Amino acid sequence: MSGSQLLPLLVLWPLAGGLLALLAPRAVGLLLAAGTAGNLALGLFLAATLPGAGALAHDVGGWGAPLGIALRADGLSAVLVLVTAFAAPWLALHASAAYAEPERRYFAGLFLLFLAALNGLFVAGDLFNLYVTLELLGLSAVALAALGGGPAALAASLRYLLATLTGSLAYLLGVALLYRAAGTLDLAQLAGQGTDLPGGAVAFALMVAGLLLKAAVFPLHFWLPPAHANATPPVSAALSALAVKAPLYLVLRLWLSLYDGAWPLVAELLAALGAAGVLWCSLQAVLQARAKLLVAYSTVAQLGYLLVALALVPAAGLNAYGAFVLLLVSHVLAKAGLFLAVGNLARRARHDRMDGFERVVHHMPLSAGAIALAGVSLMGLPPSGGFSGKWLLLQAGIAAGKWWLVAVVLLGGLLAAVYIFKLIEHTFGGSDRPDATALPRRMEWAALALAGSAVALGFLGQPLLGLLGGLP
């Protein structure tokens, strides 16, 4: 099988698994395992195939652009497909113990559809199919957020649904403007033309506004904390680690490919939003008494770093681009592990108030270790992937002369230390409470594996950046 033939399989494999899981409940465990394991194998094959070719392309059905559906993958696509594929089996392993029937059946089907949408988004080669995959991603994520929850989860999911549909509408309006001006939606044909097209600036503003709402960046984050805090742990981990990253990937792709990083005001606005998100949402995380809300606000704060890195790409080039990718990948791994670990603690205590987590290190050492390892990466301490990403981000800020952003990155790291150590204090300290619910050990191993991978990423940063190649 050639590399280009692999691209449609990235969508079809998890899509078929998800549909079969909904239709064949007795085989749901096997389908979930096969779907995520096969997806990981495809991601590894893509990463191994790509360096020799630089980029891969496939025209579905033999119909080329602008009539057909074009699938394309470059280094950035490969990295995101690979990290998604790596995280998915651990989330599935945790979910296999966290859910009973019929929730396990619904989780398997929806989660595999969620993976198909993510893979499709990362390899889509035109703006309309990006919209289609965004919609599939949003709808599957909303359904997952409502899975197995009570009234609070349903209300939060409805808010999430309204936010994601509003973002999709704004994005689609921008796409319509570009199509009217250019007569094509193919990314390769539109490359570098965005600034010259009539209405190109308005289209860019609409698309970016919709994507930022979907990504829940500050101050458009109103839907994220309740949705993530009231969802079940595997879903919270999937939403926080994966769902909100895809829109930011698209912002990067559109701005650099279609608009050549134009308009310095855009960079200033993204930097300001990112800096405000880092500081404000880190402070909100510090003030939380519920562990899942703390982690949810931490997600919005960490998204701020991605906006800062994105804003610095036109001025600082590869350093800022590398910072964006390393921070994104490390956040996927660390936040997925942290949400699973906190969910384990909450399941044991039957609530997620941190004052009920005392001395769980004696009973759940793997979950406590996962919290500590994920915290190392989120704080940006060596040798984690978070440290590597923030180091490149600091270099990019200094090279661009943006000293105020350097100060924000450093202050954000200190605030992250405050809320992480607040969580660690309740996990490792206090009085013992032995009368609690025991958990299957695989739920703890899943959290530890993801959090440990975020630290191990610090040793793999160079090969990862080598896979990226140049700017997209």
C-alpha cells in the first residue's frame, strides 16, 4: 500500500469501527480495541512514509480539484494524526473499565466517529471538507459530553452544541465568501491568494472567529469549563486533549497557507488574547475547589500559549512554529493523563472536591504519579515536552522583541505551579481515608502512560520537529 492510499483509510477505518460498534453491541470491546489499535498503526505508517515524500496527496475516486475531494498530508498533519492515534488506545482502555452497558457501546461508537472526524480534518485538502469534518467532530463531541451524565452534563452539552454550531456557521460564511471570490475551495489552489481576493479579509475574520469559539480560547471559553467538568473522565480527556486543538490547527493552516501570515494586527490580537487567557484562566484555576474545574480552566490557560506561539510565527519563524507543535502535543498527552487521573480520584471519593482527595497516594499511587508527571509538563519543567515547547516559545518571543510575552509565559508557569501544587497537596497530604471505592488498575495505568509520555516527549522533540519540515 502506497502512502497516498493510506489517507482515505485514516478516515474509513475508525468510521467503519464506530458504525459497527453502534450496530453490534456484543463485539463493542473488540471493535473499540481494533479501531484504536488499527488507527495507531495507520498513524505510525503515515509518519514513517512521509519523510521520504515530504507530502502525500490522494484524489478520492480519481476526481481532482476543484470537483473532487482532495486529501493531503504534510509533516504537521502527520504529527497531529500520530499524537491523536497514540492517545486514543489509552482513552479506550480507561473507558473499557469506566463504563458499563449500554454506555460502553455508545462511547465506543461515538469515540471512533470522533477519531474519524479528527483524522479527516487533519488530511482534508479543501475548505468545504474541513467544514464537514468540523461538524462531525463537534456533533460527536457534544454527544460524548452528554454520555452518562445527569442534568448538569446535559445542560453543559447543550451550551457546547450552541457554541459549536455558532462557530461552524461563522466559518461556513467565510468559506462562502472565498468561494464567491475565487471559484475554488482547494487549499493548494488558494495558497497565498487570501489577501488579494475581494472580501478575503472579511472571510478570514469570520473563519477565525468561528474557529476560536470552537477552540474555547479566552474570552470565548464560557462553554468549556462546565462541559468538561461535568463529562465522564474519558470524555473530558478526549475533549480537552483533542477536540479543542483541531480548530487552532486550522487557524494556523489558514493564516500561514492562504494568507501568508499577513496583517500584523492579527498577530497582535492573537497574542493579546493568548496572554489574557494564560493569566486570567490560570488565576481561575488557582481559585477552584473542584478538581475537574481546576483542570478545565487549566486547559483554557494552556490554549493561550498556543495562541501566543501562533502570533509569533510570522516574526520568529521556525522557533515559534516548533513551539506551537511541541506545546500542542505535550498538552494533548499531559491533559489527557491529568483528566483521567483526576477522574480516578473523583470516582474513588464519589465527588471531585479536592478536600476529599487526602492521602490517596497510599491507595492510588499510579494516579497520584500521573498527576505529578502531568503537572511537570504543564508547569514547563525539564525534561518534559512542556519545557521544550516553552523554551522555544521564549526564544521566539525574545527574537521578535516581544518582552511582554516573555513575561507572560514566565508568569503563567508560576501560576501553573500554584494550581498544580494545590492539587498535589490534596493528593499526597492530609489524613487517610481507606473506606473508598477500589478501581480497576488499568484505569490508573492509562492515566500514568499518557502523563509519562508528556515528560518523555522532552527527549523526542528533535525527531518530532524533524518530521515537520518547514512552515506549512
